[in-house]
Amino acid sequence: MKSLALITLLCAATSASALPFADGNPQAGQKLFEQYQCNRCHAAMLGGDGNSIFTRADRKVHNATELITQMETCSGAIGAKLTPQEKQHLGAYLNRYYQLK
Ligand code: HEC
């Protein structure tokens, strides 16, 4: 009984400290971001380099699931289908703005 409680505790601790997009690489994400010209619409909407879309006061994304969904919508708009690995990379890169934990 004691060990079961310990295992439960350990599992809870591990999942709480696991970063979202742990399988992604921010540098690879930045490359993809440039390759897909992700900021082309964001820049047209908001001016500047477009990155302010990720830090605007009424931003849409508040967690990793919302970030993935938004990336799918955006890439779909340009006819691209992101692989699960690409989403991990892009998420790891964009988390510099979102600071999701
Ligand atoms: C065809 C134009 C277009 C392209 C290309 C595009 N986006 Fe977007 N993106 C948008 C629009 C429009 C919004 C705002 C959606 C809203 O406000 O509901 C947005 C919003 C976002 C947001 C949410 C910002 C917030 O409010 O938190 C993320 C994240 C995002 N885009 C990621 C990407 C990524 C990653 C790519 C490249 C794969 C990309 N976008 C390419 C049009 C585009």
C-alpha cells in the first residue's frame, strides 16, 4: 500500500514538471517558422515582424493544446500539414513567448 502511494506521488510529480513540447527543439522550430514564413500574415495584421501576435493582451493561446490547434489552423491556411514532430519543434520555439509549463 505504501509503495503504491509513492508511485502515485512520483507519477504526479513527473507529469507536473514535464515541459510541454519536451520532444521539440527550439532551434529546429525557428527554422521551420522561417521556412513556412509563419509571420507573413501576423506581420500584415499587426505590423512589425509579426511576433507581437504571440504576446498581445487578448492572445488566443493559453496552453499547449490551444497552441497546437492554432498551429494546425494556420498551417492549414497555407496548405501545409505539419507533422507531429514539426509541431513539437514549433511549440518549443514559440514557448519563448508563451512560457507554458
Ligand atoms: C494565412 C495567414 C497565416 C499564416 C501563414 C500563419 N498564421 Fe498564425 N495566425 C493567423 C491569424 C489570422 C491569427 C489570429 C487568429 C485569431 O485571432 O483567431 C493567427 C494566430 C496565430 C497564433 C495565436 C496567437 C495568439 O493569439 O496567441 C499562433 C500561435 C500562430 N498563429 C502560429 C502560426 C504558425 C506556427 C504559423 C506557421 C506554420 C502561422 N501561424 C502561419 C494567420 C496566419
